[in-house]
Amino acid sequence: MDIIDQHSETEIPQAEWDSPMFNLAQRQFLRASRLMELDDNIRKRLLFPQRAQIASFPCRKDKYSEVQTVFGYRVQHVLTMGPTKGGIRYHEDVSLGEVSALAMWMTWKCALMHLPFGGAKGGVRINPQQMSRSELQRLTRRYTMEFFNMIGPDKDIPAPDMGTNAQIMAWIMDTYSQQVGHSVPEVVTGKPVVLGGSHGREEATGRGLVYLIQDSAFHIGLDLKNATAVIQGYGNVGRNAAMFLEQLGVKIIGISDVSCGIHNSKGLPLSAVDDHLNEHGMLKGYAEADEISNNELLELKCDILAPCALQNQITEQNAPYLQCKMLAEGANGPTTLEADRILRERDIFVLPDILGNAGGVTVSYFEWVQNTQEFAWTIDEVNKRLHEIMVAAFQRTLLRSQRDNVDMRTAALLEGISRVAEAKLLRGVFP
Ligand code: NAD
């Protein structure tokens, strides 16, 4: 029986953050910390976020008499490593537990990549697709004010996540700058380039994922020119990953968004899919493919399966039926602990989320560095440095996995956690 299954449930004290997703993050952490025999005090310190703030606040709708009360969150998991860093999610399922799990994963991700940040995350529980542009702008500006004291270029630097984008970052940057009386581009990353955003940030998560799919393919002996891929989620991460894979000669045979999945074993030409998407706003109705459910999509026979949408997608129920050689996680938390065990047994190579999707925060780090130095890098410089950092982290993780005889997710967690633990021990306990 798995080591964590024997102890974890009784060991985690109930607390405000409790949720299935935060529980997954905690159980992953506990499993790794036990394997590395982590100092008990440090283990307890890292099990919960250091700071969390919840706000309920009003958002005036376009119909002036209507005011919606919404819930917003910002969680900072570890303040030991430097400022905290993490995206802001707009989604109707956002909760304190979900945001806390994402913040914890950000801590391990930044440490694994050797970036000088602790993990944070934020979110608002709304469906952005049901809001107009002006409503989103008012909501974003109010959110920024509610959390004004928590964020800042030396404190906590937000970025885009699901449901948010460069425009939302521009409104946050503008609201923050209005308050302090001068432009502060370095308060957020993932901004439009004209406002101090970095070249290459928009596509960095998908690009980084594909850099590591290339290394993983080499490692497992997969020829990408003859490979097929299925991608769940066709947003920022999934769309860019699909594009870079197509450029490498990989045949994309299945993709999905919130409306449905589409499948064509002969391949889906992305330019035609994009034309359809630009016209209709969703994949549903695309003519040159079979419409399938998101569950069916995950079980398609392919070489590379890349979940790039939501958490909790690869579970005990479908893990036995996956027909891929590699699971390349673009999304955060797409795989449950039980599914992980099944994937290990089935010898499916997993490129874990905190490594696979770390290209986004890595170029966010570049953006913050460029802003603080007031010096912009070229796209070639950004991509070259991104490649170096991604590949080095992949090699560290692979070596650790071979040395300690553990899977790639555990190896990535061990790498990240040990770096944070070392920093915590060196800083000591105040007072
Ligand atoms: P996005 O909002 O740009 O796109 C999300 C996509 O998923 C959309 O195509 C949406 O239609 C689809 N989707 C939503 N619900 C779905 C469902 N139930 N089934 C199938 N598809 C569904 O979001 P994003 O920025 O691409 O983020 C996707 C994932 O990647 C999230 O888990 C996020 O935390 C993670 N991530 C994003 C970044 C980044 O830089 N944007 C970085 C690291 C990790």
C-alpha cells in the first residue's frame, strides 16, 4: 500500500482551507516529505498557507440598478523565498481551498525552477463568460483595491490564470498605479507588451510544455514526427502547446474546450480549427471532426495526452483506460493521487504540472526582472533563457527520479520542497 494512504487522512488537521483540491496538494506534499524525512517542524509549517485573505465585494452590472456581490481570494503560501507569485483565476468554482492548493503548487514550482519567489494565487468566484468587458473591468479594479495591501512588486505579484488575460493584468496595473501615483508595471506579469509585458509571455506556458515534451520524448524513445497528441482545453496553454507541437510535426487528433471535444484520427489542422473558433467562439460545430465528450477525449489512443484545462481530470476511474505513452500536464492539479499510482503501475511517463507548466512563471519572472531593471529583452533572448531553465529543471527532476527510484511527480516535489526547507532552516524562527 502507498505510504501516504496509510497515514495521510488522519494526519491532516481540519482547517479553513479544507477542500478536495487542497487535500490533494497536502497529500502530495506529505507523501514527498515523508520520503525525504523532512524535519517535522518544517513539515507542519508548510502544510498550510502563511497568509490568506477573503473579501466579498460589489460589482455593478451594466444595468445600473443591478449590483452583484462576489467573493474574492488571495493566498500566499510561503513568504520565505522572496516576494510571492501566482496567477489570478476567474471561474465559478473558485474557493479558498482551490486557491490555497494552487498557491502551494506555485511554491514547489518556483523552487523547482530556482526562481526567487514563494507561491501565491488569487481568484474570484464568477463566470467571466457571462460578464461584459466593462463589468470585468469594474470587477478587476475593485478586486485590486480589496487586495491592494497584499500585492506589490516586492510583496506579491499576480499574473494571468484561467479566465484572466493580459487585458485584466493591464487593469490591475493601472488601478495599482493610480493609487501610488506613478506607473508600476512590475506589480503584475503577463501584461500587454506595450505596458511593459515581456515578449513571449503569452505563449510561454505552452512553449515550455513543448520544450519538455521534446526532452521527455527523447527519454522514452518516442519519435515526435510520427507521434499523435490529444489536448484537453484549448485556451492559453492548450492552444499554444497544440501550435508548437504541430510545428514539430506532431499530429493533433483531439482537442476540447468547455463546449465539447472534437476528434479526427487523420489530424485536426489548427488553422481551420482557429478559423472556426474565431467565428463561433467555441469548438462545438466544427465540421471536419467527430464530436466527443471530454471523458471520451481523455481515453483516445494517442502518444501524448496533455490536460490543459481543469484540475481533477485524470482519476481512479479513467486512469486504467488512458491510452497514451506520455501525460504532459499543462493544467494545475489535473491528476489525483490515486490516478498517479495507476499511471506508475501502467508505466505511463508523467510530465508533472509543477514542471510541465512552469514556463509561464519562468517568463513571468523574466518580465518582473525586465521591469525592475527597466530594460526589455528580445524574444530570442527570452526563449533561449526559458529553454535553458526548463531543460535544467527537467534534468534535475529526471536525475532525482532515477537516483531515488521515484516517479517524476515525486521527484519534482522532492526537488522543490527540499529547496524551500533549506531556506526555512537557514532563516530560522522569528523571534
Ligand atoms: P484559459 O482560460 O485560457 O483556457 C482554459 C481552456 O479550458 C478553455 O479552452 C476552456 O474552454 C477549457 N475548459 C474549461 N472547462 C473545461 C472542461 N470542463 N473541459 C474541457 N475544457 C474546459 O486558461 P489557461 O490559462 O490556458 O489555463 C489552463 C490551465 O493551465 C489551468 O489549470 C491553469 O492553472 C494552468 N496554467 C496556466 C498558466 C498560464 O500561463 N496561463 C500557467 C501555468 C498553469
